[in-house]
Amino acid sequence: MEVYTLSNGVQIPKIGFGTWQIPEGELAVQSVAYALEAGYRHIDTAQIYGNEASVGQALAQSNLDRQDIFVTTKVWNDKIGVEDTRASLEESMEKLGLDYIDLVLIHWPNPAASREQLPWQERNAQVWKALESLYREGKIKAIGVSNFMIHHLEALLETAEVAPQVNQVMLAPGTPQKDLVAYCQDKGIQLEAYSPFGTGTLFENEEAAKLAREAGLSLAQLALAWSLDKGFVPLPKSTSPENIQANLAIEGLQIDPHAVEVLDKLQGVKGQLDPDQVDF
């Protein structure tokens, strides 16, 4: 598995296996186990996904060396301070069966759960302090954010002692988020692309399907090649062994510049939610 190097020197595999919407239990264990067997070395989960224990079970059963696996989780929206954030991450480590986590992200920058309690800037600063302390203790190898737009990043950087190494956002054909991408790249923040298929809406797009046929690729492979072409870390999710394998078989694929341009401007693919308007 090829890797990128984060701003702190930590290496992150270029493709991750997403586990959003895979429920806790046998299906999650089997899906992650097959992903690891197929060659994935980067597993992305979150506290709110409810499947950290299943991810941990699959990791334990894999017999892979710990240092060969990169695991991400995310702090959920109901955490607003240093102590509750630390406690939640200790719980995440216990569920995952790990003594350290490779990457931890703040899941959303302006959650409804905390809007009435304190400004989002203050909430993020407090949660970030907890991540920084765990990072310094070696319990987290890299820290970052998710769904942060430019103004959220700017506010966080006013108080952060350690700059975010990652921003995981919705990046897919039709949602290139060029201004945000340029900002993050200028700051040395690695971008991760969740829902790289537009939560499935890409598969309904005839223009994208035509490009995939012309390239001799599946539509999923075309979207992932687009993501890698831009230097993102795509996080495809699947429970199908065939699709899990196919999604991984794209390293080294070259995508035509014209196809990249067309995919950037694609219409009708589900895009990024406004993090300042979410109701969770």
C-alpha cells in the first residue's frame, strides 16, 4: 500500500476502508476482516458509527502487526470539553483493543448538540486541547478534523499549539471543494475524501458512467482514481468482497486530465453538508 507522509512525519496509507453505515456486529467484523485480507491497511471508523468494537475484533483476528495498520476514529458532537473528550477516547481505545490510535479527528465543527452551551470556536478549542495532550502522550499518532471549512480551520489555528494534520471532508466528483482544498494544501493539511461516490448518487450519473466506460474502469474505480489524482485519501465503504477488492485495485491508475475536468464539474452528485446548519 502506497502512503502519504503527514506534516508530522507519520505515514498514512493512500486508500482507507470506510465503515460508516456498517452496523456493529458480524457484518462489520466480516467487512473489515475481508478488507484487511484484501490488502487495506487503513481503517476509518468513528464513535458515532457504533462499530468500534467490531473493528477492534477484526483487527485482533487479522494477526497483522499493529504498526502495519492505520486506524482512525472521530470524537462525536456531544463532547465539548477536555475531560469528556479524553474519557471518550480512552473508551474508544478500549473498544478498538488498541493502546494507541493512529489518527483522531473532531467529527464536526459546529454541532447542534453544543450550540446552546458555548460558541463552536470555544468548543473546538477545548476538544483540540484534549487531542493535543493525548498526542503528546503518544496515545494518538496524528490529530485532525473532519467537515471543517476554512473559517473553522482559521478559528482553530488561533489557539492550536499543534496544527491539524488531516481534514476529512466530502470530496467526490461534482464536489471538488477547490477553495478548501487549496487552503488545506497551503497549510500542509492532508485531505481525506469520505463518501467518494457521493453516498452512491454518482452511480446514477450517466455522464460519469460514460467516462468510466471510455477509460475501461468501473465507475467506482474512476471516482477513486480522480481522488488519488488530486492527492486525497479516499475512504470507500463496501460490504461486498468483490467491491472491496475492486476498490483497492486502482493504485497506479492514471486518469485523463479531460476526465478530471469533467468530473470536477459534474452535476447531480450529493455534496458536502453545511456544517454550520446540521441538526445533529
